[in-house]
Amino acid sequence: MAMNRIQFQQGMSLFEHFQHYGTEAQCAAALERSRWPNGFRCPICGGAAHCVLRGSTRKTFQCNACHHQTSLIVGTLFEGTKLGLTVWFLAIYLIGEAKTGLSALALKRDLGVSYPTAWLIHHKLMQAMVEREAATVLSGTVQVDDAYLGAELAAGTVGRSSENKVPFIGAVSLNDQGHPLRAKFTRLPGFTRTAIANWAGANLAPSSTVVSDGLACFAGVTDIGCTHQPTVAGARKPKDLPMFRWINTVLGNLKTGFSGAYHSFDFRKYAERYLGAIAYRFNRRFDLHALPIRLLVAATACGPRPEPWIRRVVLV
């Protein structure tokens, strides 16, 4: 069997990470490049001329025009943190490189911080991933399927209507050779035609050809101009349904990753983040070496996300 070049690519080693980001000075320089790739710009007036004030633990920039002062972390995901940047950069590396996900408990042990701190770091970085993925639009041939997080309760309703299950839609776009390009996993309020049409309007190009099973709600993709190709699966096994090969594979890997990395998580409250993190890593699998620095850029652009904001309930 030929070696899968994507799966066996080198990526960034832990040793290489510490070579580049092993000190606070190295991390600060990388954060500055990420935030201002073309040089400092005042967040108030946009001016470039500035001076650097010393005397604090982190550099403070003062605009020469309006005299506004800002630090490297103000206005980013790291705003308000008391942790060193080396801790954050290691978390970015570990979470970005974790193909099947990384639990907050494992992150706690790797970073040497408390569990609440590791949990918050994890969710902040996953939020940055979700916001970066929000603009992703799938096009061409797109395989879709319905899926659920959670299992049936011992004394609860069985099947899709179980009160312990959270519905989400999985979608994978294919290239001209029929190989997977990008994926999206989105929590839905339920599998209705209206919900699918709303999802398609936000996540699919109108010219897409959507391949699905016979679930009636998937016809909603035609409401935004997509072509729909349904196939009634019936009692056939996955091997007899090659038109669903990649969506079945990706969803199978997602569920295996969840069961292996997490003993439990509040999927009703935070499903969107865990699903978004999986999609973020999958869609950037072609260049694993660049993934940590791309996550740094996402965290820099994300803006402050304080703990009360992170913990708020998002109803779907």
C-alpha cells in the first residue's frame, strides 16, 4: 500500500517548538509579528510611528500621534492572562497538533497548571478555531449526513429523539479526483428542512452538488440553489454505499477521536467548540508544520474572550 503523504508528513516536532518558542522573548517576538506583520499600527488611530515603554513585564507600545498605549496581549485572546506566553504557545502547539483532540485533563498535566486554568485555555483556543472556521464555505461535490453527540439514557427515549442526544450535520467537500478537501460540523436545532436550508445558506456555495441519504430534510439544500442527489440507503451496509465513503470515514474518525480523548464533556453547551476544533485541524492537515503558527494568528485576531463569555450558554 502506498504511503499517505498527508498522514506521514513531518509536522513540527516538540524539540523544534522549544527551539523557536522556548523563551518569553521568542514568544513575544512571534506574537508581535502575528499581530502586526507589517509593523505596529495603533488600534485607535492607525498610526505607525510609536515608542516602546519599558518597566513592565511586557512591552508597552505608545502611539506618537494619539499617545494611546497598548501591550502585545491587549485586544487578543491572551488579554488579561497572568500566564507566561511560553505556556500559551505550548498549549497552542499541543492543541493544534492533537489530531484526535486533547482533553483539558491531559493539557493540565502537560502545562503544569490547574485544571480550571487548562480548561479555560482549551476553550479559548477552540473558540479561536471556531471563529476562524466560520467563513469556510464548501463547494463542488459535498457529501452530508446527520449525526449525534451523546448516547441514549438508560431510562430515556431511544433513537434520534433521545433527550440526551445533540444533533449536528457533517459535511465534506471533494476535489475533482473524489478526495476530501474540507469539512464542516455544525450543531443544529433539529433535522428539519428549514434548519438544513438555513445551514446550507451559511455554509454551502449555491452551485454545490449535495450528496445525501434519503432523509427528507436534506432537500432543503435546493432552497438556496444547490443540486441535491439523495440515495436511500435502506438496509445496505456502508461498503455498499461508495457515494458516502468520505463522510462516513470522517464522521467515524470524529466519533473515535471524541471517545478516545474525552471521558465526558458538556456537549449540549459546548458542542460547537469541540466540533469546530475538529474541523479546523482537518481543514489544515495539508501543512501540519504551519498549523501552530496559524492557530497563533487565529488567537491574535480573535479578540478578548474572558471566562464569563466563554462559559455562557449558547442556545441553538
